[in-house]
Amino acid sequence: MLAVWVDQLLGFASGALSAIRQQEHYPDFMTWVRAKGADSFEGDVSMAQALAPVLWSQTPLERLDFACEPLATPGRNEPCWCDSGRKFKQCCYQIEFPTEIPEQMMWMLSLREWKGATLKAALDSRQAPAQALLEAGLIAAESGQTGRAMQILESLFDGSDWSRLPEQAEPAFEILLDIYQERGFSRKRADLLDDVMERGPLFLRGVALERLCLMHLDNDDLDSARGAFVKAQQALPDSPTLAYIEAMLLLHEGHEQEAKERANFWYRRLVRQGDLDEDQLDFLAALADNPGATLADQLLSAEEDLATPLVALQALLAALPTAPKIDVSADPESGRLLYNTSAREETLFAAWHEQFQVLVDEDVALGFRDDPWGNAIEWMSALCAHPEWLDAPQVVQDLTLALTSRFGSLPWMSPSLLEPLALRLSRWLEQARAEGDGNLCWDDANNAMLLRTGLALVVGMERGARQHSRELAEELLLIDQEDSLGLRELVLDQLLRDDRNEEALALAEESDDDGSLVLGLLMGKALALYRLEQREAAEAALGDVLGHNRYALELICAESPRPSMPHPDGQVDPGSRAEAWQYRTLMRDQWRTTPGALDWLEAHR
């Protein structure tokens, strides 16, 4: 019966709104109520008449600049406000509604109806109740009207009065952030997150912290992620979200043992406080026991439809047999190593491609021409049914690129998804090396399949399996001596993160001999020399940095510089501000945590 009443109420309210908009005068509206209103209640005129004054009183009127014109509730012996001519106690006072009438309902319906300039004016009036903005924004988002949803939700989260926000606003906040991300409004997204972290209600700050850290981590900007976490510690010292975020951040920084210790600290602290429910405590206990596995399980749970095929794929990769041999030979004249696909491998790839349906984009280092995740359930399920497809390096290439594109920024996914594929590739690289000391060049034969797979794995494992990532990168550098993948800079960064400064310096100086002029190599050499206290040589290295990129020291030293984005294809020009920004996001945390290093750079700007 309650569902019937709700349908009747909404039907009557929608009709009432249309009638009010005709003239926006109460007597005209009541004429409609007596003529048509009872249709919503199976002919019950008394119900329609009793509801009409309530709904009129909460309806925003354009003629009043979107203010309402509420009616005073009459006394028992006064004329009824429905204009029936009877006393209130003998008329509408006797009608009982099955539920309370939501006080924001007519505003919510109006926000659903208005368009263009009228909607903008209504929102600008700041008269709309927060609950109406919340409901109208969620309805617009659920129906795919992202532009309208963004416009309405921006009014809800405009920061003018955070205290008015309903506690159910959290999903709407996340929807607005998602819309900003989908539409490329990075600045709006960052500003909203900063505003909530600074002044927003406590129940939104945890969400803002998580999104802010994830945004920085997705951009490989560990320093900004750490800064956001420190700021959150000050604002939310007892939030359980901090435990989750710190574990995630430490895993990104490569400190797995510290992540476990800090998760255990948070678990003990929050248990003593006694404010958490059983599910939260179970999650924190699991996080303290094994942070990586717990975060991986959480991600799989969040993936919903993909969870089952992803778990099956993990099981398949864990049980992969040794990779079969491939056709690699040394060219008799040049000695260069050549990999050529076999007929069997081409047959396996053809069967795979019927399911995968997406081709690698040959014009970029790592990418596809289309999104491979649109039919991921189908191709993951098919691959699990046909594990022999992974005998073909081209299939391994496709799978590696797909997994790296989606999970490569999440360190806790590397062990189960990427490391088994790295072992497979290493087997093929060992086989190639056994054919001679020649170079495996990108442009020869089908070599690009192996090298592209290697690059994707090195990048994807850099956070979650750093040692394995570096070992694979070193394998590739030995067999691809031209460094067509640009791995020297990546290996150098990893050595610096592990405080292996002498090895980092040797690698940087080795690159000096091959004509490389990459900002990361130049800055890495300067940092290694500074850490080794070779100050004169370090200052000479800084001179090389400034000769290559005049923005580098400025952006490394600045606390909150303006971002500088790469070209649409992800490339940056040597010597550009974008190159300096890219280096900053990747390595500023290493300069910041090296005692005195930022002050030294500042002195040489």
C-alpha cells in the first residue's frame, strides 16, 4: 500500500507543478485541484485538496525570483486553506497522509523540469534546499544527464555553507568528482577536493582525502600524495580512512614492511578508541596482516562484474607452465637478433583476437587503438578456457598492455597479474641471448612484440614489484643495447629510490657516453653525486641540467607549482616546462627526503 501511495503522491505533485506553472496564483491552482487533482487518488477529492496547500507552500515561484509563497496553517475554527468554505477542523484537518510529505519535493521536481537560463537562475538564487539539489542531481546522473547533474551538484557543493549538506551527500560528491574526471575538468576537480579538505564536513573529508591521494598516485606524483596525506593527518587525526590511505601510499613508495607496521599501528590505535564497527575492524586487521593482498581483494570486490573473471585470470597466471621456445636467431651478417612469429603462434593469436578484438597502436610505445576493457569479461573468460594462447608472445603483449593500462598504477596488483607474465618474457629473453651477443632492435622482424611487452611490464611493476621491475629492465638493457625503450632513466630512478647511489652514478655516467640528453638522467646524476657528497661534481652536473632545461630547478623547488601537461600523445619536448613537470611528479619526493637537497637546489636556481 505504501508503494501505491508514493506513486500517487508523485503523480499528483507532478501534475500540481504543471498547473502552478500556468499562472503561479493559488486560486487558479485550486481550480485545477478540484477539477483534475482527484484523478491521482482514484477520485478522492478530499485527499487532493488536503495536499494542495502543502505542496503550494513549498513550490518555488519564478515571479518571486524562486522564493516560495507559504500559506499559514489555519486554526481549527478558521476557514480551511483549501478554499472549500468549511472550517479547517471539518475539512483538511481530518485528512491523514500515509507518510510525511518531503518538504523539498516541489523544489526537486522543479529542478528536474527547468532547463537552460531558468535552471541557471534558479540555482543562482541559492533558494534551493540542499536535499532537493542532492536528489535532483542524483536523478540526473542516473539518467545519463551528466551536464545537468554537474550543474545541480555544483550548487550543492559550492562551499557557501557546508553545514547545510545532508549526510547522504557522499555519493553525490563522488559522482561530481567522476563527472569532472570524465569531462577533463582537472582544475575544478582539484579545487573541490582542496575546498572540502580545508573546510568541508568531516564525513566528506575522508572521501576527499582518498580521491586526492588517488589522483596524485594515478599521476605518479608521490610527493603531492604524501603532502595530501600529511595535511589530512592534521585535519582528521582519528579517521580510519588514514590507515587505508597510508598503507596505499607506502606501497606506492615501495615500503611494504613499513606499510604493514603502520597498518598494525592504526589497528591498535583505533581498536582502543572503540568507535569502529565489526567490518571496519576486520578490514584493518587484514590490512595489518597483509596490506598488499588486502588492497588487492578490496579492488576485486569493487570491480563487481569483473571480479570473477579476474580471480580466474589470477589463478591461470599462477599455474602457467614454462613458456615454450620461440623462433629467435642471429642474423649471419649483422649478428643482430631476430624474433619471427611461427605459424602456430599466428594461429593462437588469431583465436585470441576473435575475443580481444583490439589492436595495439603501433604509433605509441604503450597503447591500443580502442579500449580493450569494453568486452573484458568475454576475453578473460575465453583466455582462461584456452591458456595455450599465452604461448604466443603477441597474446602476452596484448594481455600485458591491457593489464598495465588498468592496474599498473596499483602496486598490490603486480604480484598476481604482472609478475607471472614477466617470468614468461624473461624465459624468451634468455633464449634470445643464448643465440648470441647481438642487439635485439625494435625495428627488426617481430622484435617489437617482445620489447613492447618488456616496457609495459617494467612500468607496471615499478611500484609493486620494484626489484623484479629493475631486474627485467636490466635484462632488456643488455639485449637492447640501443635502449630503444628509454629504460636507463627508469632504472636510474629505481636505484636512487633504493639508495644505491654509486650504481646510479655509474649508470648515469654510462649514458653520458651514448649521447643521451634526458632530464631524468641529468637530474639523477646530480642527486647521486650530492648524496655521495661529491659537491663539486654535483654542481657541474647541475650546470648540465640548466643547460638542458631551464625550468627544472624552479619546478623541483616550488611547493605548489602550476602543472604543465604533455602533448595529447603523452610526449614532452626536451627542455620544455612539461618535461620538468614530468620529472617533478616522478622524483621530487627523492629530493625532498634527501637532507638538504632542496635547499642546495634552491641556492643554484
